[in-house]
Amino acid sequence: MRTPKLAPTRACVAAVLLIACGGTPSQEAARPPIATHAGTSTSAPNAPSASAPAPIDSAEPTAPPAPTLGSSTAFSATRIFEQEVAFLITGEQGRLAVLAKEGAATVPHRFEAGAWKRLDLPEPHRNITDPRKLGIYFGRDNRPRLMGYRLENNAPKMVYLRHRDGKWQDQRSEIGALASESAVLFGVLGEADPEVVCSDGHTCLIKSRKGWKEIPSTLPTTAVVRAFGLKGYAVTAEGVFRADEKGFTKLGPPAAWKGPATGFWVGPDETIAVAVPSENTIYVLDAGGNAWRAETSPVTSPFDVAGPAASRWIAGGGGLVHREGDAYRRVGDPSWSLDRIIVVGNEVFAGGRAGVVVAKPAN
């Protein structure tokens, strides 16, 4: 298995949450599904028919020509990992982790203390060829976790591992009653509250520093799950949901989109933006609104979105863009195909077929 080509890198400062990065550090994800945070947000893998945070399909939808965009004067972007990644997550003190695609295999890599390190999976996990079934996250001890499932003789087998003492170890004790051998796990983990771990058709654990609570798992495994502002959220074909005391409560009207939603962002006032690549559209619901507003994406195949309207980021098959003033501006190379965004302070991390990119203020 060839070693991935790594681009020169600078230390990155990030704090990401397993569900998605949003306003305060949050957790999230890769194709898409790469993850985001509060203030940053992180997503968990979408589970296709048991898939994970919204991994994206390799085939990009047909779309009209994208508008010509000017280059950003506020941000510059650097590619820091050149191999295609199926999942991206950020952690404390500049940590990053990815699931890289190496031929037919999925290989975790961790960025820590200014350097990338390959974290090979043990058998039989190294043969998981569909990265949408698996997500990588940092736990609150800053050690990487793998969560999801694999198929064995067409039957699901739970995956919940922690990397410790130089190797991956079974850590199912962290998820209590969800640790069934056949569980299809999905959700989001991270240092920010809350962590959300769901077992398909069973229960969701909402794990916060105040304690654990269980709510019914009414989400499909294809849900994109993220955390924003100390709350857990999910987007599905039905709409956007928030984890409350008794379960997942729908926010706003039913979904206006017909195609799969692969990324989303929720603001402090619960303004919502949802990315739907097959429609080349960002759907927006204003705080307290009762109707979705469809906005044509400035890039083709918008896989993920983050930030408020005045400073919105969109990642897609047509690259990474940022709203500056009255127009979107391109950040980095237009050939970069990116499907996950994680905002961490004034830095932005994006991942996808182009590898991993970090955008920083130009000055």
C-alpha cells in the first residue's frame, strides 16, 4: 500500500466537534463527510443504508456552468495533505485526523505536533472499502476514535475503537448499552458538548459533561449529525431536527429539497443552511421562519456549508468559496473538489478528493 504524498504543512490550530463545527467548538466528517465544529463544527459519517456524516458519492451531478468568481483578498489557502480523504475531523491544539483512500482501503492518519502519522487499522477493519460506514473523531482525551460499522457476510458488525499505546483497541465500554455486536453506529464525537451516538433502530446517547441521557433513535442511518452551540442536530430527507429531552424535534417546515442533503450549519439563533449537491442549491431557513429559501450555489455540487450569510463558506466539486461583501470569492484552486468544511476560529479546514486544505486570513 503506497504511502500518501503529504504536502508541506504548518501547524494548524483547530478545535472541532464531532457533529459539525458551528459557533462554539462542535463535533462532526467526508464525502461528504468531512467534519465541522461549533465556532467550528464537526459531522459524523453518514450511514448509507447504514452510512455515515454525509460521505459523498464519487459521481458529481450534472450542473450548469459555474459563475466566474474573483479571488479572495481576505483568505489564502494551502493544501496540507494531498491524498483523497473520505472523512476529516479537527481536534484541540491543532490536531487533525482523516480517513484517507488508498486504493480499495481506508487508512486513518493523524496530524499532531506539526506532523502527520499513519495509524494502520487491524484486521478485519482495514478492509472497510466504503468509508461512509466509518468516521474518525477525537475523544475528550484527544485520542482518535473510529465509530461506525463494517459488513461481514453482508451482516453489520459494530466498530468502536480508540487509538492508544500505538494501536487501535476495542473501546465499546464508552457507549454502554449501544455496544451490540451487530449495531450500526452513527453520530458525532468530540471535545465539545454534546457527543451524539446513535444505534440504528435502537437508542441515541446524548453525552455531555453534565451526564448522559437516552432518546429514541428515530433518525435514518443516512442522517448527517452535528453539534452546534451545545446542542445536537441532524439533517435528513425530511428536514432538520434538534435533539431534545424526549427525542429529535423537527425545526421549521418539512424539507424543500428532493436530493440528499450532505452538509448543514446551524447558527446561534437557529438560522439554518443546508447543502444539496444534486440540486446545486443551498437551502436557508431564517431564525423563526416558516419557509425554506433556495439559493443557487456559486460553486457546482455544493457538498457542505458553514457560517452566517455575511461570511458564508461553501465547499463543493467546484472548490472552496467565501462570502465577502456582496459577492462570493474563490479561496484556493478551482480544481480542488472538497466536501467538508470545519471552521475553527479564524481558520477553515476543508477536505475531499483534493486532500486537506487550510484557509487562513491573508494578512
